[in-house]
Amino acid sequence: MQADTLVTSARDGDIAVVTVANPPVNALSQPVRAGLQRAVAAAVADPAVGAIVLRCDGRTFIAGADITEFDKPPMAPVLSDVLMEIEAAAKPVVAAIHGTALGGGLETALASHWRVALAGARFGLPEVKLGIIPGAGGTQRLPRAVGVEKALQMITTGDMIDAREALALGLIDAIVEGDLAAAAVAFARRVVAEGGKRPRLSERDERVADARGRSELFAEARRQATRRARGQDAPLRAIEAVEAGVNESFAAGLARERAISAVLKASDQSRAQRHLFFAEREAGKIPGLGPVARPVDVASAAVIGAGTMGGGIAMCFANAGVPVTLIDAAPESLQRGLAVVRRNYESTAARGGMTAAEVERRMALIRPGAGIADVAGADVVIEAVFENTAIKRAVFAEIDRHAKAGAVLGTNTSTLDIDAIAAATGRPDSVIGLHFFSPANVMRLLEVVRGAKTADATIARAMALGRQIRKVPVLAGNCDGFIGNRMLRARGREAERLILEGALPHEVDRVLYEFGLPMGPYAMGDLAGLDIGWRIRQERGLTSPVADRLCALGRFGQKTGAGWYRYEAGSRTPVPDPAVEAIVVEVSRELGIARRSIGAEEILRRLLYPMVDEGARILEEGIAIRPGDIDVVWAYGYGWPVYRGGPMHWADSVGLARIRDGLLAMRREGDPAPAALLERLAAEGRGFRDLAAA
């Protein structure tokens, strides 16, 4: 599309109004950049123009760069040059902001001389979430607007602030009401009447002077960024750019920013994070759905089961402003669950995350229910009871008796057969898996599991529900473990082999932690509770020789102070336990397995290659629609490091032929051959990315 159609100019008396119209988010594509450059230059050259207003059509101000250009050679004009021209303009430039001013959009606003916004506007520099840093002056102008410490926090986290905070910090000059364009024109006209001042952030020094030479300030920022974004390069490189601008000059900082930005944009980390960015958006597109009505927002919900998961799910609805009825068969369990929810909210408030009034508002949205009959008015009913098919079927039979026609009936099972649960109702078309991840009020993933008879309309409503409650929904097919837990089980089988052959639990966990995961399988087992897997194995007639022995000793993990590790009183820090090592060695001996030293490289290969193989089978069977869906599940549900892009993206970076050969080398008698899809792609020299492009 041409620049003259994406960026237009009009006159309102002596004010030039430059409008960007590049839906859906007014991204700064090359035609937009060129249009802005030309429109501002024309307005500056027009003697009848006293000031310029930059505004956007649609639902938002400029919400960032055109990410599709990242893998292409730079196309003139580059944004940093356009913004330097805007800032240097001989006439005042006023940015009129609504919706979100993100990334290059906020950089555009910062290059303007004045900034006005509607009360609902939000501001941020989220580039680190794509593995890059702001590249058009954001690391230099933002500190000069809001101060170094706040700028470092915003840039290294990518978090947004609202208009009220932006005004208090000095990021914007006014919050306006009503017609934004008219208010911005009036503001610009006052600027002209008062002499046409053009304050330039590049020339301001007072907000950065007190940070100059304070190495401890930047050291603390690095410490926090390392803890919060372990393994990620972009936050640390952003701090480097800010520090250069503070200690040297705006020009020096800008040069450092540009150099760092170019390096990061070409990095493996940024490619991985950009892959997840697009994969997350693709996950919401469900091919093959028949014509269904556009889903409307859920107005009320009910959750059955007030345990850890049920309480967390109820919080998800309350956090989104949706009234929810929390139901439990035992009154004492219900009261305990509500008390835990309140403690969670009050803990957040104590850290400054919400006000006391907000705690009460959200608690008021969670209503205690007397019994399953109280689901009657809910648009969605979610069962979150004990992970047992017979129990869930009994609950669903009761739900079927009371839920209103058209309600979505969701089960929070993590592994069980959706069809078997749905068969307990007279409306299996309304039943769907809604697998939340623990803690449900924190983890972003929602695995939406379709059954054989789940209606297209139910799928569409469940996916929309996920977005409404601020989750990342991914559709999965019905099988044992769905996407995430099925792959986790493949990893778990190899982890068990590793400890029987010579590795110890803490050695296995350390390898995955160093790879970037928040914890390994044994620490994760202790966190979840070893008794859960033990009961599932008993129900299915399965065994796990070491884990079963630990459970028989009452070692269920953190909740009992001992599992694969031991835990000091009041601590969640896992401590390797010689007693566990003795059990592992004894089981190896009983099974006739000669133990040996196993290095970190072998441990990593043996843990991750089977996951990739299982992912290929999941794709073959249609359990996952796309490789990117699998990556999103693992990034948002299991803590896969975002800078590695998910297991399928990572596999492509390793090379599928190498993974296939590794699987063949570790294959034991009775193990299946590598997945046919993996074998085919490896033989053809292709990757999973080629499936996504097909």
C-alpha cells in the first residue's frame, strides 16, 4: 500500500493534522515511515501551518514496528531517521495518543515535542519480549522523560503503564477527554499562542544527571534483569544502551542503541522469540470450523471444586471482571478455598500489585455456591475435582441436570479421556477440555481439548473464553495427556532411565535448569506432589520403581517436606538427599542395571530428543494443528525458555537429521522407531517450520 494512502494530512485552521491509518495496529511499515516523513516535512514547509498533530485512525495509536520486515534488508527511511526529523522540526509536533503507544509508536511519541492522551491509553517499550531493544531512540529518550530507574524498569520488562502514571512521570503532558483529535488541535493551538515551544527530549539532561556515574544503579538493574529474564540477552543489552546515553551523551547512546539493535535483530534469541510471537497469534486460528456465530463474552461462570486449581480458576474469572460461583461438596473445603483466594489477593496487594479496594472488588465477584444446582445460570461451567474418570463422570451427570441450555461444560482434566467424561451427559457437543496450568491464576496457557462430539460452536466459544480471561488458548485433540503432558511423559520415561543408569535426580534437574527451564522433572514432581502421579499409576496398573518407593515412604514432595529432595521447615528450596540416592542405587542393583557416569550433554539429549519425537507423533495424529501450537504450549505452560522458541523450533535449530540419529542411538529394545514425520522431514532436509509454511 502506498504511503499517501496510509498517512494523510488535513488542515484545521493553522494546525496540520497528520493521520496514520494502517490497520489493525497502525504498524510502522516502510510506507508509513515514508508517509510520516513526507507529511511532517510538508507541514513544516507550509507557512500557514503553526503546529502539527500526529494521530491515528482505528482502535489504537501506533502499536509498534512491522515485524514482518525484521528478516529483510533495512528499507529507507529507517525509523530513527524519521524521528530525528520529527524532533528537529521547526514547528511544534503534538502526538495525540489513544489505545496503546508501543515500541516504535512510543518512540514516535517521544520524538514529538508534546504528548496528549486519552485516559485509557497505555504506553510501553515491549521490544525485549521479541529479543531486541528499542532501536529508534527509546533507550535514550525515555530516561530523559521519566528518569533512569523507571525507564530501566519499563525497557527491561517490556511492561506497560497507564495514562495516569504516564502523566505523573512526565511521559505525557496532558490527559484529555472527548474527541482526541479536537483536544489535540486545541492543545497545539495553545502551544502556538504561547510562543511555539518545541521541547526536545534529546536536549534534556535533568532526569538523567543524577544517575551519571552511578555504576551501582546499573548493576542492580542487571541483577534484577538476570533474575527475571534468566538467559535472555536483550534486557542486559538494553541496560548497556541506557548506561551509554547517561554516562556519555545522547548521540553516543543512540549510536550504541543502533549497534546493539542490529546485532540482536539477527540473533537466534530474537528469531526464537519472534517465532513465538507469531505462533501465539496463529494458535487462535482454527481451520475447518463450520460457520458459527461470533462468540459473545461470558457473563457468568461456575467452578466446581474449591481446591488449588478450582480456586485459581475462579480467580481467573474474577480478574477479568466475570462473576463466578465457586462450588464444593464439603462446606469446610469451600471456606478454605475462599480463604486461600483472599490470601493470594492480599499478598498481591501487600506487594503493591493492587489496592485493598481491588481485593474486595474481586472477592465480591467470587460467590460461594451451596451445590451443583447453583451452576444453573452460568454461561460456562468448569469442573476441577479430583483427577479420576469415575468421579468426573458423576459430577458431569449432575452438571447436565442443572446447567442451562447452551452452556459450555468444561473439564479441567490434565490427561483423562474427554469423550468418556462427555458421555456422562446428554449433550456431549457442549463438553470440552479446559486444561488450566498451575497456578491457574498465574500461568498463561489454556489447553482447549476437543472431544469427538464437541461442536464447532463450543470450540469457538472456548477459544474466545480463553482470550477473555487473558489466557493463551491452544486447541488440542483428545488423547492421553493431550499435547503438553503427553510430551512431558516421554521426557519422564527417559528421566527415569537416566537415574537408573547412573545419573542422580539433582544432576538431571540441573541440566534442564541450565538449559533455561525453571526446574527439572524431579523438582517439578515435588512441587506438584508425587502422590498425584502415584494414584494415576495405581488407577492404570502402572509402576515407577523409584517414585513408587518414595511414595510408599510418605515422601510426596514439598507438602510433606520430602520427595525426590528434602526441604527444610518453611523452605521450598530442594536439597539433594542421600537417602534418595541410596534408594536409586538399590533399585538399579535390583534391576540388574550397571550404573555409570552420565555427562550433561547426554542427559540433555536424552531428555529433549524424545520430546521432539513425541511432538512429531502429535502432529502426525492431528492432536496439534501446527508445530507452533506445540511451542506455545511449552512456552506458556511449562516454562520452556522463550529465547529457544519452543521444542519444535529448537529441534529445527539442532537439525532433524541429528535428532533422528540421536534417537536411533539411544533406542532400547521395545522402543518404537522415530516418528514417521520426523523421519521424513529429516530425510528431505526439511524442518517443522516447513510444515507451518505449507
